[in-house]
Amino acid sequence: MIQDIPSSLTCFPEASPAKGDYVFQSKGDNIALTPWSRAAKVTQPLVKVGETTLFLGAAPDPIWSDTQYLRRLPSADLRFAGFCANHLSRWLLNHRWCGKCGALLTFKGASLHCTACNHEIFPVISPAVIVGILHQGRLLITRYADRPYRGPALVAGYCEVGESAEATCIREAFEETGLHLTRLRYFASQPWGLSGSLLLGYFAECTDAEVRLNDGELSEALWLAPDEVPPPPDPCGALSLTATMIQAFARGETLL
Ligand SMILES: [Zn+2]
């Protein structure tokens, strides 16, 4: 998975830019990752992986791409660092002013701090679930109706306040497909910096196989046998928890 890298990763390291580092920029839904040069302006080290640091800043002549570009980077270290830089940079750019008193926030250590009222804000991580729904030896493979990612997907959604991860699985499965889950079992988790999430993966069985695409989030849902599931969408293997779960199903390793 994306987080399984040979090096260790540090958020908000103490570092000065040097040859081999990168400048990370985001603008709307797009990002640019540019090798650091003296012409670049950097404001904040975001992530260090091995000996390479990604800085928030502005590089001359950035090449903008959508965030899916990061999952096609050939280096596993840089791929995961790019994901985490995307998560942290969006948090920084979306939290400039104190929510309690309105003063400008300053970055200190690993958090944002308000010098006027002492309010402290840590990076926001959103818990979400992914569910591999099984019925009579088949897995429900879906596609999103309107997201940049067009590959095979599983039912997924964010946890709401007051909800356990298991309750989110049951609610999302019913909202998106009309299916009632039974025998829910935890599989694995994954930090996913493209959406600022911590994904919790489950497999579950359901009472019947009649799918109703209820809320418009999905465009397609198919029950597939182990030898019919698609290969991972990323050229370097199963980066996502979704692809890892689909491969586990193909190998008969769903633990259910
Ligand atoms: Zn304040």
C-alpha cells in the first residue's frame, strides 16, 4: 500500500532547502511538485522522507496536474511524501485565521497557534471506511459517478459524529447500494493524503444481492467472482486499500 515505503517519514521536519528537495504547491484541485532550485521561494517544510524534504512554496514555472498524478510517481518514497504533503498543505492553506477570535494563526512545532487567544489547531484527519461487500463468493465492485478517480472502487464514506466505523459501513452500504450488511470484519487501515483521510477497511456479507444505486454517488455496481476482478489501477501495484482488498478477495483472504 502507499504507506509501505523503505524510508521513514516525518511531518513538519526542521530542514532548510537543498539540492534533491522539492517544492510542493497546490491551487484549487491541482498540485505541482517541482525539484527545488535557488529561484524557488519556500515557506514551510511539510514532509521529510529519507534525505528528501518537500517544502510548501512557489517554484518558477510549475507544471500543474490533478492530484492523481502523485500516485503515478515512480519512487515509492516520493509518492507517499507527495500524498502527505498534499494533506498537510491543504490543512495549512485552509486554516489561516483563528476560528475562536479571528486573529491570524502562526505555525509552531506541529500545530497552528493563535497568539491572541492561545487556541491551538492540529492537522485534521478525517476517518472514513471502505467496505468489501460479499455475497455467495462474489465481491461488489463499483465505479464512482463523478470523481477524478475512474478505476474500480468499493463502497466507501466518511464517519459521521457519534458513529462507530462499523455503523458507518452499515449506513454507507445501505445509502449507496440498498444492501443490508451482516458479519462485518476489520481488514486493514490506510492514511490517504489525497482526501485527508484515515481509511478503515472492512469486509462484510449481505442478506441479499439486489443492488439499488440509491444516492447517485455510484454509476455502476457489479458482483464479480475472484477470477473476474480487475487488476490494480496503478502501474506499480496495489497502492490503495481498495486495490489491496480486491487482491485479497481474489486470493481468498477476506477473513470472513
Ligand atoms: Zn484566537
